[in-house]
Amino acid sequence: MTSLSPMGVPVHALVTGATGGIGRGICFALIAQARKEGARIHISAAASQPGERLDQLLEALRAAGAQASGVAGDITDPAQCTAMVAQAQRHGGDLTALICNAGASGPGQLANLPVAQWDQTFNLNTRSAWLLAQAAREQLARTGGSITAVASMSGLTPHPGYGAYSAAKAALIMLCRQLAQEWAGDGIRVNTVCPGMTRTPLTEPVYQDAATLARREALVPLGRIGRAEDVGAAVAYLSSAAASYVTGQNLVVDGGISDHMLTLIPGRPGKAPIDQ
């Protein structure tokens, strides 16, 4: 069995955090890619619990042309991760793409951060990807499949006040680089995507303030805030045959803001330095 359709798109993708803004964007990007190439795709949409949000997503995915099934469970629990992957297999066959998108952030200064919050942040953002990867390894080895995890620009640059989140996302990037090396012999590719500021239902209240929106857009070299479909397109690429020789890489989807920080230092560009 091959990991991709004859046209190069995933045959069966398990997407965690599927009911969130970026998760939905990933699901629909995969469907759009399959439709463009005349291929069929089964999406196993994973959520923390069953319910109306998951049911509505599944209905929308099917209306868009995909086969879709829902799985639910606690991604911080090893047994439940194994059960979710097994359930996905029963519905759609061996996985050809595992997309670890679920995660969470929360403010907290490291000086007085509760240990429980630190542990929960790492469990949700880092440990869960490792547990799901372990559970899916045999299937992905059979199909020559791929793993893509959604990290964050906060994993590339310290985010003061969100110390546990930055550390957890940085660890996720390294985890995936490690997996890419250890599992390359099995034909499994592993990569990460780092979104920048992204407009989703969760962050939408911030962007309802016109002044805040304008200030944020002014920081981005491309002049706009990211959309869920921008992240989805990057994940779809890394899951496709177009990226068949790409592994252990981190694709930053941030409109250029991560590399823009030095331009914010006061002083005119091109001015001769005072000290040589």
C-alpha cells in the first residue's frame, strides 16, 4: 500500500484539534487538494469529546466531498491515543497522514507558574504528539505515511508571559526532528508547521478592535494577519507527494514576522553604524 493516492494526496488523514479554527482549515485544505487532483480522501476528525461541534464538522466535510468519521478522546492519555488511532483505522483503513494540531496555551510567568500548568501545557502540546505518533507508527510504516505537527512562532522566539507554551512548542519542533531521523528508515516523514498570528474564532475578539488589527498588520511584512487556510495549505503540502523528499523540517507560516524583528530597532535603515 502506498501513502498517497495516484495523484499524490493523502488517502486517510487523522487530524487532531479538528473542530478548532486551524484544525478546520487543515481538513478543508486536504479536501481541496484532493478535489483538485481528482482523488478521494478519508478524514478522521479528532476532538476531545463527541458532540455537536464534531458532528457539524463531519457534516461539512462530507458536504465538501470527503469521507469523514469522528474520533474523540484525551490526547494526553496513552491508552486513549491508542484507541483513537485504532478507531480511525477501523473507519478509514491504515493512516497515511497523522496531523497533530491539538494544543493549548495560557499565560503564566515562570517565576510563579504552577507545576500543574507546566505539565498540562507540555502534555497537550508535546507529549500528545509523541503518544499519537507511537500509536500510529505501524500504520504509517505500512503506508509510507507522514506526520505533521502544528507548532507556533512562540516555539521559535521566547514569548514572555507564556513561558511554558514557548518551551513546549520548541520541544515539539525538536521532537519532530528527532522522529524524522529515527523513523526515516521506516519511510515515515515528520515535519512541523509554525503559524504566526492567525485569525480564528478563538482569536477573533482581538481583531474586532480596529486599532489592534491595524497595529498587528503593520508588524507583518506581507501586511495581513494569517488565515486558517494558510496553515492548512502548508500542512496539505507537507502531507503530499510534492514533499516526498522533505523531512525533519519546520515550515514557518507567519507572513515574515519572525524575521522582521530587527527592523523594529529604532534607527534609519542604511545609516552607517557608529561603531565598526
